[in-house]
Amino acid sequence: MKAKYPFVLASIVSLVLLASATSHAADLISSDGVTHDWFGDSVSLSGSVGLVGADYTTIGSTTTQGAAYVYRNLATASGTATQNVKLVASDGAAYDHFGNSVSLSDGIALVGAYNAKIGSNTYQGAAYVYQNLATASGTATQNVKLIASDGAAGNYFGNSVSLSGSTGLIGAYDAKVGSTFYQGAAYVYRNLATASGTATQNVKLIAS
């Protein structure tokens, strides 16, 4: 046991020295940021492009609707940088928590809004796809809205998202499976680079 503590102490010292020798290249901020935006609640990086969620951001007069921000050329950025594109939901509402989860791949963004109301179902959740982010500017609304074909109130679809190429994966941790409440499920969506409108899943994933 005596040999353990010098090793641990040496490891801590090494980490401190490494941290002090390494500085960040750039600070990312939103051009319209205010108190309690929760900017940075979720982040994703693809190559030199970054995506940052701020799921309490006020959009227009709608408080806590949420937004996400795209930053390009991060491989060479320095100082303080503001976004190239701001992403919002065209049908966003208060407390949607849009931007609570984000994922970025090959110029496509996937943003979750796990509290979004679908029809009369509160907290069912949705996710939004944004294409062509390599050249987009200003404020962009979604190309595609993703929902679950069997979604229900309180599913929290969009609490987690992941994107690989043009295929998206969305988690719904409170989804009912069969007669089992709160079991949870995940949903796969393909061809998101060319999709439009509102899309439902190609595959639903559950645990056996």
C-alpha cells in the first residue's frame, strides 16, 4: 500500500504540469448570448466544425426554447469567435429544451428537443436535422423534423442523439415497450443528407 501513494501523487503532478503547459486556442461565444442560456450544455465536433447547444435560449419572445450554434474553421481559430450559423426549430416552443443534445457529422447537424410537444402529447420529444452547414450562414431552421411513429407523452425522445454520416440515432429513455413503462428505446433514421419534411424511423431498437 505504501508504494501506491507516491505513484498517485506523481500522476497528479504530471496532470497539473500538462494542464499548465497547454492552453486553449479560442473561446466560443454566441453573438446573442444572455444570462441562463446554458450555452455549452451539449457539444459536438466533426473535423474543424463545432456545434454547441444552448437549450435555455430565448427565441423571439419565447423563453427557454433553445438554440444551437455552428462554428467553422476551428483548426485555425484564435481569440474569441462567434457563430457562423444559429440553428433554431421552426415550430419551437417554451421549454422544448432544443439543444440539450447535439451531434455533427459531415456538414449535417442533429439536434434533440426532448420536451417538445407532438400533437397533444406533452414531453414526447423530437429531433431536428440541418443540412449543408459547410456553407450556411445567419439563422437556419431545420430541413427535417424527426419523430417516433409510436411516440407518446413523456417519452423524452431526443434526450440523446448521435449522427454518423447521414444516419441518425435518437434515444427515448422513457418510452413504453409493450406493457413495460419507462423501458426505453432508440430509433434509427437513414439518408438524412437528402431527407425533408417530417420523417419517422427506419428501425426501432429495444433490448431483448
